[in-house]
Amino acid sequence: MPSIKLFELGPTRSARVRWTLLEAGLEYESIGNRVEVIGSEELQRIHPLGKLPAAIIDGQPLFESAAIATAIADLAPEKDLVAKPGTWARNLHYQWVCFVLTEMEAY
Ligand SMILES: N[C@@H](CCC(=O)N[C@@H](CS)C(=O)NCC(=O)O)C(=O)O
């Protein structure tokens, strides 16, 4: 079982990561879940702007909800949540994630 710590707060983009964790069937330790965690020193050690979500996966810090969700999906390959690394389908995954986050979510 990987060690996963998630900086989260209920009604934020951290729900994307929580959802992926549930689909992956992986346990995690919730850090924060209080509004004061945003911008805190603890969170800024992982996220340069102190935003949520952020995670520590097997000791490695990671931020951006889509990046964390993709990394988690890769930890449970048997669940087939995301195309395998190195495939063209995986390139299309990155394409659509980037498109949604840069071209659509920005508005
Ligand atoms: N692109 C980032 C957005 C992160 C983000 O803006 N998080 C919000 C919560 S949904 C936040 O922490 N806002 C606090 C702030 O802007 O100070 C992601 O998808 O993780």
C-alpha cells in the first residue's frame, strides 16, 4: 500500500483527488480539512502558492489536482482508471486534461 497524505478541504478541487482515491481503493491520511490550511507554511512547503489540493505520495510532494489524480490512478493499474504510460491514449489523456485546465477552467 502506498503512503498517501492529502491536503484537502471539502468543497474544493481536492474533491477530484478524493474521488480518484475512492475509485482506486487506496487509503490516505487527510491533512487540513480546515480553511486555515490554505496558504499555511506547511502547505507552502509543497505548493508554491499554498493552494489545495496537494499531496505527499510515498514521501514525494505533488500538487495540481489533475497531476495528483493521474499519479493515484497509476498506483492502482488493476482498476484501469487511466491509460497506461507510454501509450497514445495516455498522450490524449494529457491533451484533454491540459485543454480543460487551461482553455476551459480558466473561464
Ligand atoms: N489548478 C489547481 C487549482 C488550485 C486552486 O486554485 N485551489 C483552490 C481551492 S479549489 C485554493 O486553494 N484556493 C485558495 C487560494 O486561492 O488562496 C488545481 O487544479 O489543483
